[in-house]
Amino acid sequence: MGEEKSGMFDFSMRGEWNVIVCYKGPFTRDILNTLGSAIRKINGRRDARGEKLFRVFIELSQNISRYSAEKEGGRESPGMGSLILMDDADHYRFVTENLVSNKKITKIMERCREINSTDKDHLRELKRKHLANAVPDREGSDIGLIQLAITSGNPVEIKTRAVDSNKSFITITVRLDK
Amino acid sequence: MENLVIKGSHGEYDTPYVHFDASTGMCELSGESYLEKTIEFYDRLMKWLDKYITEVQGPLNFTFKLTYFNTSSSKRILYLMLKLKKYRDTGAKVTINWHYNKEDIEMEEGVEDLGMIAKLDINMVQDDNLKYEG
């Protein structure tokens, strides 16, 4: 995935965001643990704010690791993608980007609309419904996006950009108020 | 029947600590669970429970002290609770205590959601030892 296709790393030229973490590559278990530990202690020690950032980071990263359409070494290998964590004045913002099969986009966008048009109580209801109906022999729980909205307390923004007839870039933005 | 002990790793890693005691029925799951490959890990726990329920047929007293679990783990913990519910419905004595940091509303609500799906009473225990620190 070349930077010229991604567009995610344009910040380096503009220099207007306070970037805390910027990573591009395979989302391996070690990467998750190393970056996760750093994000968790964003204020120099563990606290409630760092914990929320950590939880959002884990869900976003495991989403890439599991579902990215770009993997080196077969389906079981960790997916590739990009993640940036920025510190804006009154909020933190995560932006992730990875390739996804076009076949999955309709379902993802439907889920996103569903999540963003409801309140917290209904989000929990939605989570319970999907968790109760999740497929037992699959690793994923099908509630990752819902949990992102619950943890962050904000809508989850998703944009897609077609690469070809099979794949698109999917960009997920999650904002956490300070 | 043998105990099930999985050392897990606290703080810097993603696998919970497990101690299931076959002689007392006291079972503890603590630390964190945000591993990606949850099926293999939780299968060991489910198989141990199946064996305990079939062979020992004793009471089960579960203590959860998980400070974080990812969405993949929440599905596996739900299946564990559904198994406990099924066992309790046969007349067995099953108790579940979930320790949590009182500042962690998300954890409290997440566990409440699991209990609602499984139709299982979970005793929520505020625990100062699980406060954010370090």
C-alpha cells in the first residue's frame, strides 16, 4: 500500500496536527502490545483516559489485523494497514486505513449508519442483539464498530475509496473527547 | 480431575490468568483478555468445564477480575456464561462474582449486557485493587 495511494500521511507536509502515534505495516500481536502499552500511558501513567484510548486502539487495530484485504502470507497472517493517533485541542482522534474487499462495503456502511443514528441505550441493545447472534466458530464478534461508538461516545466515521473492481480503501475515524 | 492453570500475563500482554480448581469448584479468570485468537484459548476453559460438569458435578464459584476484554473475548466469555446458566438450570449451585474498578462504567455495563443475554445473575463487586495504576 503506497503512501501516494493512502493520503493518510499528508500530515507530515502540513504539520498542523499533533501526531502521537503513526504506524503503517502489519498489525502483529507484538505491535499491538507495544503501541497499546504506550497509548495506555499517554499521561505518563495509567488512568481512565488512557484506558479508553487503549480500548479504541485495540479494537481498531484488531479490525485491521483480522479484516484487511492486504495480508502477506495467507489468511491467518496479520493484516496490513495504517493507524494515526492525533491530539487535537479538545479531543483525540484515531484514523485507520486498510484495504477491504468491495463485497463487504455495503454491510459495513449499513452497520455504520445504524450505529450513528442511535443513542447509547440503543447501541447497547444493538450490541446484545449482534452478540447473541454471532457465529460461534468465527473469531470476530461482529460488534467491533458498535463497541467503538460506545467506548468513544461519538459517531464512527467511515469513508471508502475504490481502488479497483475488487478492493477499496476504508478509512475509519474515531474521536474521543477530552 | 486436574486443575486448569494458565499463567497468562498481566500488564504488558493480552492473555488472562486462569485458575480453575476441580476439588473446590472455585474458578478465577483475571488480568486482561484482548488476544486475537480467542477460540483456541477459551476452548480449553470450555472443555475443562464440560468435564467438571460431567464428572465432578459439584458447585461452581466463578470470580472474574478482568480489567479489560476485547469484543472477540466478550463472545467467548458469553459462551462460558451460557454454559454456566445451563448447568445452574439443572439445579447445580453456580455463583458468579465480577470484580471491577468503580470508575470503569464501560466494564460495568459490558458485564451487565453479558448477564442480560445469558439470563444469568452476576454479582458486581467494586474492587479497589483493580483501580488504574502504574
